Amino acid sequence: MTTAINTDTANQQLEKVFAPWIQQLELKVISIGDGEVQILMPYNDNLCRSGGLICGQALMSLIDTCMVFVCYVGMNEYADCATVSQNTTFMRPAINTDIIARGKLIKGGRRLIFGEVNLTAAGNTRPICNGSLTYAVIN
């Protein structure tokens, strides 16, 4: 029996499947469905360079993790998948703020899944960065 793809089961996946250092980001899936996923990454001083600037590595990890959930939605199941490529464009700094990742399925296939993830500060629609990703479905 397949587990339903919803925020409750997605947050359980975050706790049991992802690497411990991803779990330390304290991510929370806040919405999921219809080819789209939203994840909150709460502000944490440990993710920052001087001046409260959230480092690019943390932002790229959020993008990559969000895309995993986009894949789950595209496959309609929690199944193994892996990053093939990630192209990230940084547009403005993220300083002292929670971050919202909005992932969207562009095209799902049997072997490859294509998606896009955009990051904004919580409560703001101006883009911080976006990622274009390709994932492989692993059988």
C-alpha cells in the first residue's frame, strides 16, 4: 500500500530518510500537492556568514531538498530519486530571515523528473534565488 503524499507524511520523511545534517536545518513541509511543494527553513545563526547573511550552501541544500518532495509528488509515491543537475541563480541576499522554498514540477517522466524551486524570505515575494533541477528516478 502506498503512503499518501501530504504534509504529515512528508514531514515524517524529513525526520527518517534525510541525512542528519539536513535534519539540523529544521525544515518543515508547509504545503504539498498538485505538482507543487512549499518548505520553510527557519532562520538559524548557524547557517550564516557575518552580518546574518544566510550562506549559499544552506540555500542550495534547501532547494535540493525541496526538489526531492517535488519528485515524490511527480512519482505519486515516496521512492528513491537522486540529483542529476542543479543550476542555482542567486538574485539578492537573505539576511536574518526565515526562507520559503516553493517547488514546482515542470515535467515528470519514468526515468527523469524536471523541476524548479524558488526561494523568498517569509512574508516577501521578492526572489532570493531559484534553482532549475533534474532528478533521476532510482528503481
